[in-house]
Amino acid sequence: MTAATTNSARNFRGIETAGRSSEELRELVSHWGAELELAPAEDIVEWAVATFGERFCVTSSMADAVLAHLVSRVAAGVDVLFLDTGYHFAETIGTRDAVQATLPVNLITITPVQAVAEQDAAYGTDLYKTDPDLCCALRKVQPLADALEGYDAWATGLRRAETQHRVIAPVIGWDAKRGKVKVSPLARWTDEEIQRYIADHDVLVNPLAYDGYPSIGCWPCTRRVAPGEDPRSGRWAGTTKTECGIHS
């Protein structure tokens, strides 16, 4: 990236860019996806901030603060969206609060239209047991889609090393379902690179990650993983479900 691009990226607040059409956004993906495929994560973020300004945001599940930390180094004040499903572990909420208190980001908590009790009344108690796909749709997929309406691009912490379903996750991709540019700066990072970044920058990590939970979701649908098991085998254990629907 050029010095001019870096400077404009670091002055994130105040960068106002008009919303682009779907055609324009797809053209950006078509050109820059190949250009940035092998670029360092910081350069990918700099491009996204310089290109989309305040119409760019970061999403975080608060398994750790690696992506939020990295983006905040490039663009202090960036919007970081956290989806509070009403079913999170206390440790996850605590990690969110710590990120809000310690990082120079604009932390925005997104909540579903219905509280858990309201959902129980409408669909029956413990929908996560009877219809986990619908539960994820109501508490994750739709709330995020609504929250992303004001943005042209969003950054995720997706990494190809996490699951076989994410092997082809592009660094710069087109999210056809939402009509957004999907940026995955960490897509090529290995588990070792993540741990090195955490150690080098003293990054916040959800305490559950050190207690047998390498993949952290809602507490009713997440269990500890035994040594040697697939890191995501603790998600929706005993079912064929592997993703909540946000990234599919």
C-alpha cells in the first residue's frame, strides 16, 4: 500500500463515502480480490478502510480480539459489531466488555428482535434443540443482516485453517446474500500465526479458549473438545449442523 493510502486509513473517523451499487461493489471484488490475495492482513485492512470509509465494519464473536486489535491499529474508531444472541457464555460477554474498555474501537452490540423468553413463547421452549437452524436464523443471521444495512463491506475473522468448509474463503469476496463485500484479512493465517500475534501484542482471548473450547458459540450448542478432536466438533455436537448460517 502507498503512504497516502496508509495515512487515509489511519484517519478512519470522518471518512465518509457514499454507498456504492452492487455492480460497483462486485467490480471492486473482481479486481482487488486477486490483487490482495497474498497481501499482509494490515494491507488488506488499509485497502478496505481507504475504499469504504465509515461504510466498513468489523464483526467479532469475541472468541478473541485478534481481528478487532489488528483493525484498530490501522483505523482507530472502527465499528466493531458483536451479536449478542442472549445465549452467550458469561466469559464471552466479559471479553466483549474488555474489548470495549481497552481497544480504540466503536463497539456496537446487536440483539435479535425477540428476547429469548419472547422467542420461547412464539416457537416453543429451547428452539435450539427442536430447530437449531431456525434458532440461528432468528438470533444470528437476520439480526446481522439488519445491522449490516448501513455498510458496503464487513470484515470477518474467517480462516481457511479452521474447517474444510472454509478452505476457499477468499480474502476479498462477494457476499451475494447480503449484497456486501466480505473481507477476511486473516483467511490465510495458520493457528500458529494467530497464537504468535496474540503473544506479540498481548491480545485479549476469551478464557474459554484455555478451558477446552477452541470454537466458542452459544452455550447450549457448544461443548468442550477433547485433545485431538476437530476444534469445531464441540459446536452442535451430535448433529449434522456445522455452521450457523452467517457464512453460508
